[in-house]
Amino acid sequence: MIKLVIGSQWGDEGKGKIVDLMAEKADFVVRFHGGNNAGHTVVVNGKKFPFHLIPSGILQKKPTVIIEAGTVIDPDVLLEEFDIFEKMGINLKKKLVISSRCHLIMPYHKELDQAYENARGKNKLGTTKRGIGPVYADKVSYNGIRIYELLNWPLFVEKFKFQAKIKNKILVAFGVAPIKVETYLPVFKKLAERVRPMVRDTFAIFQKAIKEKKYILFEGAHGVMLDNSFGLYPFVTASNVIEGGVNIGSGVPSKRIDEVWGIVKAYTSRVGGGPLPTELFDEIATGIRDRGYEYGTTTGRPRRVGWIDLPAVKFACQLSSINRIAITKIDILSGMPQIKACVGYKLNGKKIEFSQCGYLELEKLTPIYKTLPGWKEDISKRKSFKKLPKNCQKYIRFVEKYLDVTIKIVSVSPEREASILL
Ligand code: GDP
Ligand code: IMO
Ligand code: MG
């Protein structure tokens, strides 16, 4: 059984919570793209665990967790996560596997990310400044450095020095101080020593797992609207978020995937710049942000919020053949007299499809809303769909009907247990 969990909006849909839940019986849980621009929060018995690189499945006893080829690794962040989980008594040498194909986020990538953002001025994209764009740019232009090179120390140092020389010229042109390779060598040396026992032939692991019909769970990062090809470029991230990203990022053919789970937040949130057609700015926005604690797990930035944008989510479902949905944070809508759902768009008085829109169109269009009645009750402890207020049930069914995909999980609080299975 192979399952994939992906974000169907602009990220932060609650993928971490759902992956943790689904990981209980998994043999493998795999991150296959993105880096520590992702922030996935899992809450177990009131304790919060923020993840950036290590797959969220690590809190469950059974699975081996894998950081696969498409993922990019910041040494400081991975070392920090090693410490956190080792302190918790998790034997990472047994539990964690890393692909030698993963690219490394080098210090100059972070400097370049920041320098480009500064240079863009008022047109900045609002990246997480974690070096994500520059590291993937180096990957596709054959200038990347991987775990593979890191494990061959003289080769790594040679490549690092060569790249730093070039990147420093660009940094100086931006008016930024050049980086000194020597300053960073100790941390890379430490990383090399710690990852060496974890690096294995993941291709062989997956081939064997597929043959033995093991349960593999892929943990997507970000959200489809941030996909590098099909998101709202340039307000996107650098990796492929969509279903096809699994093959590219892990070597497991997408046709092997049995279930594609789209995680849909009951409203919309977004960190960073770019158009957000259903964005709210009034006290409704403040209410949702405060109740939903909509602040970035990675950067702490307040997230922009809005009503659910169903045409965008439907696009994501179709693009990634999403065949199951987990709807999250529906509890945050409790207490609102009315709830709106965007069901279409108009531009210059004419209807327009999401797929026809680039960011220029999305900035100008007017959403068409369906208004649904709200509910007052706190639902965070409800254990079954039938026990949810009627209007809450109606909202969920309305979303399901519009998307034409079965909703299988309704999440009503951050806690692992607070998940109604349908
Ligand atoms: P991810 O990036 O998709 O994993 O999502 P994040 O972890 O960045 O953001 C989702 C936030 O909502 C986290 O703080 C979760 O603990 C929390 N969360 C997840 N599901 C629910 C839910 O159903 N209700 C509430 N209130 N919070 C939730
Ligand atoms: P998770 O996995 C929300 C956004 C950034 C920015 C754009 C590009 O937690 O859902 P980048 O640093 O990737 O170059 O930034 O993408 N972004 C996310 N927003 N959740 C995420 O991940 C994100 N990953 C990237 O805010 O707008
Ligand atoms: Mg997140």
C-alpha cells in the first residue's frame, strides 16, 4: 500500500498532523521534496513537535523514516533535529535513512535568497529565506553539492571552495559580505560523521518494500498552489509539490501510489506574497488567525487568511489525482454566524476558470461566494460526524460535493486523537 499526503492549498493545511495519524501502521514515512521551508506541527498529549526535515512519522513506533533525493538539507537544521529526537530516546541510526542524492543547502544559498529578496524591494516574494530557491537552482544547473560529495571529504571541500568563489562574486555584487568556507567546514564535518551511518541505497529499500507490499507513506510539504510548475509562479516554492513529485523526488513511480490524500484546511491561509483571491482583512480575519493560531511554524510570520477557495482546491485535486480528503481546522470556524465558500471567479464581468489565471488575473478577479449558515458549538471534542452540529455537517458535505472527492477525515483539533474518521 502506498499513500501520499499533499497540501491542496498554500501550505500549512495540517499535513503533519494527518501524516502522524496515518503513520501508525506505516513501514516507511518519506519526505521527498522541499527543505526546512516546511514546518509541520504534530501535537501528542498536549505536547507540540515542530518538524522541518525529519518526517513527521518519526513519533510513531513502527515506521522507518526516510529523507529522499528530492529533499534539500540544511546542516544546522538537520543536526538540531538529530539532537531533539535523540534526546527523546529515539535511535536515529535505526529509525532514519537518508539518501545520498539529497542536495545540501550551503551558506551562500541562504545569503543569496536574502540578497535577491532585498533587491526585489517592494516586489519581494516573501520567501522563508532558507536558501530554497538558490539550492534548487544550483541542482538543476549542475552546481549543487550533495550528501554524496559530503561523504567524500576532500571532494566536498574542493567543490565547496569552487562554488563559494563564484557565489562570493555575486554576493559582493549585491553588496553582501562574501562567505568564508573555513568558518563552515566544522559543521559540515559534523554532519558528515552523523549522517554516514544513515545513508543507504533507498532505491533498493523501495524496490523490496514494493515487492513485499509494505505500507509506504509519502509526506508532502507545502501546497499545490506553491508548486514550481503549476502554482502561481513566481509566488511559489522551488520544488514539485504535486503527485508527480513523488517519482522525481523518491524514485518510486507515481503509478504505484494507491491513495492520494489531499489535506484541505476549512479556510485558506498563506505565508508570503502573491495574490490570495479570498483574503480577509477585517475582524473575521483576526478572529480566524487568533483562534487558528495562524503564525508560521518556520518563520513565525502571521499567516494571511481567507475563506476557502474551492476552485483552487479543485484544481489541486484534479492536478494530483487526489482521491481522498482530510479536512482540517473546521473547529476554527465555530462561532461564526455565516461562512463563505468561494465557488467561482469573475473577471471583467465574465466567469473565469482557475486554470486560466496567472497571478495578474488572480489579483484582479472577484470571487463568487456561496454563503452557508454557521454553528456556535465548540466541536473540538466531538468524536463522530453525526455528533457535529448540522450546519457543520452541511458545510463539510458542501465542500465534498464541490470537489467531487470523498472526505475521509475531519480534524477538529491539533491533537492526534481529534480526528473523525468517515
Ligand atoms: P503543515 O505544514 O501542513 O503540516 O501544517 P502546520 O503544522 O504548519 O500548520 C497547521 C497547524 O494547525 C498546526 O499548528 C497544527 O497543530 C494545527 N492543526 C492541525 N489540524 C488542526 C485542527 O483540526 N484544528 C486545529 N485547531 N488545529 C489543527
Ligand atoms: P509547509 O510544508 C507555507 C512559501 C513561502 C513563500 C514561498 C517561497 O509547512 O506547508 P521558499 O522559502 O520556499 O522559497 O518560499 O513559499 N512556503 C510555504 N508556505 N507552508 C509551507 O510549507 C511553505 N513552504 C514554502 O512562504 O511564500
Ligand atoms: Mg507548515
